[in-house]
Amino acid sequence: MPLYEYYCPDCKSKFELLVNHKHADDIVCMKCHSEKVRRLLSVFAAPRGNSEDYSFDDSSDGGCGCGGGSCGCH
Ligand SMILES: [Zn+2]
């Protein structure tokens, strides 16, 4: 089964789950049980060029996670 990463906008938490494809869009938040969780890109084997729903807000770690400046995106 693929490992999916989910983001819950209600409690602003991320979590990962191993889920069957059939249930990949039928997930509730592990913390607050919200049904608004969004599936992020698969952690493993993310298909190239597939930008589906790549607009999640990941500002908690400064955006790119490089720690500040080393990647040149700031
Ligand atoms: Zn939640």
C-alpha cells in the first residue's frame, strides 16, 4: 500500500498513513477527526510533472525547509 501524507486545515497538523487507493480520499484527521483533510503528494515515488494539488500551505518551517538561504529561494 502506498504511503500518503495528509494535511488537516482544522488543527493544522500533518500525518502520514498507509492507505489503500480506494480509501485514499476517505480519510479523517487522526487528531480532530475532521473530514477536511487534504492529501499531499505521496512521500514515495511522487510522479514527475504531476502537480496535482501542490498548493498546500507549508509555512510552518519557513517554506522550503532549507533553514534559511542555502537553497537560494529566499
Ligand atoms: Zn485535524
